[in-house]
Amino acid sequence: MNTWFPRLYDAFMQPLEWLGLQAIRKELISKARGRVLEIGSGTGLNFPYYDPEQVTNLVALEPDESSLQRSLSRLASSPIPAELISGTAESIPCPDNSFDTVVGTLVLCTVQDPRQSLEEFRRVLKPDGIMLFFEHVRVDQPVLGYLQDRLTPFWKHVAGGCHLNRNTLALIKAEGFEIVTLQKYYRSIFWAVQLNNRKKG
């Protein structure tokens, strides 16, 4: 990840948070329960929104050391027991069937191998565990989809590997997750999705 990106991330995201992303985060994360793994926790923007009456503890996984350091103050004020660990979505350093919920916000667009990452989420989730994701995706519109394709090579270079044009829903369906709810925002560019794991224990 670019060294400047974590330093500017919160400032870059703040206008978007005011324009509605904060409310979307709150609503999505309010569904988390039990032992939670947050993938790509970044600077900890989600930490204040976990419900201590539903979540027993939080494990926050982040590959970027600078982002980990910047999330410490938010972690300290978390309403639930929490710990930070360094690692990638493609190789989660946790045992099988160890979480009730996996959370990710704007993370599947940046992972190097989304299929491997989804396999890892499925592995660490308990049978009938849930995944909660907020992502931006490639839209099914000729002009806007074309622009996303054209901008992605530049954007992923300056924005920490972020791909504007991933077909995230197709990847999720290919891994066999059951879609419980799917809400679309901002001309269907952003999606909030709840998934059930539905695997044998």
C-alpha cells in the first residue's frame, strides 16, 4: 500500500461518511454477533459501531502496519474486548470455525486474490455464521461500467490497490454463500450485503 494513503484515508473518507456512509456502516455492523473477525480493519472506522450487547469480542485483521498503528486510539475506546492482528485476507491466521461473524467494509475491492479471500472467510466462519460486507462494485451500465474499467489501472495504483470494477456479487455466488439481504446505494455502485455461510461443520 502507498505509504501516504493510510495518512490521508480518514480525511478522504470524511465527506463520504457525512454524505451517508456512516449511517450505512452503523446499520450493517449492528447485525454483527458473537465473536467477530473484521477483515481489512484499516484505521478502525467501524470499531465504535459494534454492539456490546451482541458482540462478545472483536479480532481486527489488517495487513498495513501504518493503518494498524492509526487504529489503536479507536481500538482503545471500543465498547467490546478487541485485538489487532497483522495478516492478509488470503491467509487468515485463525483456526477453522472460529468466528460467528466476518465483517468487511470496502475491502474485497483491494484484496489481491478475492476468491482465495472468500474461501478463507468461509473457512474461519462457523457453520451458519454470517458475513457482513459493504463494497463498491462494477455497475451493469455501459457508460459507467466502461469508466470504471478505464479508471481502475490508475485508481488501484494511487488508492491502495482498490479495483473499481470487480464483479463482487459473482465472486460471492461462486463460493456458495447464501445472500440474505442486499441493499444498493448511489446508483448501485455501493452494496451492503448480508450472507449466510451454510456449510457443514
